[in-house]
Amino acid sequence: MTIRAMNKNERVFYTVNFEIRKAPFDDYLMHGYESKWKFYMALSRLSEKWQGRTGECIDKRHDFMLIRFLDTPGGKPDEEWIPRYMLEPADTPDYVREMRKEPDETEKELDQIFGFDEH
């Protein structure tokens, strides 16, 4: 069962900040790996790809969080399920605060014309 993490107004951000030696390698079978080495390699790849990036938690499942990284080029965000122990709570990034600015009058008018307004 998936539990929706946040309501529309409540946004929670996390930074991928992981030290490989703190991983629960003794639990490799519980995580679905055949050996500690394969578990280590999987966590290494995950850490290498996402280390240092901050994203929004959009869903939770067991001890994993679906993190949406909004700092991607091209405007399409990346998403990844990341174990909770690889994440640290973070403040809302500046670029997200800038994205939440009020739309100008032209945008509001276009939204109304095309039926995207909330009324």
C-alpha cells in the first residue's frame, strides 16, 4: 500500500547525503540481494548518481521515499526511490522558492482562456 506523503501545501525536501560505511550491509537478504557485494554495488551506484542533490519527497513506502529532483535541465524532473538512511532533511531550495512566484497577468489570462483557471 502506498501512502501519499504530503498534502498540496506541505512540501518536504531531503538531500542525498550518504556514507557507504553506514549502510546496513548485514541486511542484504532483506533488501533482495544475493550477497553483501551486490548490495554494496547497488548502493554505490545509487549514491554516485544522486549524492549531494536535494529533492522533494512525493511518496513513501516502507523505508523508502520517492524523491523528485527538480533541478534537472529541460524541465522534466527526475524521480527515484531512495532508502531513508541515505537522506537528510533539507530546507526548500532557492530555485523552488523562485518557481513558486505568482503568475503575471498574461499567464492568468491565458490560463482563463484555455480553461486552466480554478474557477
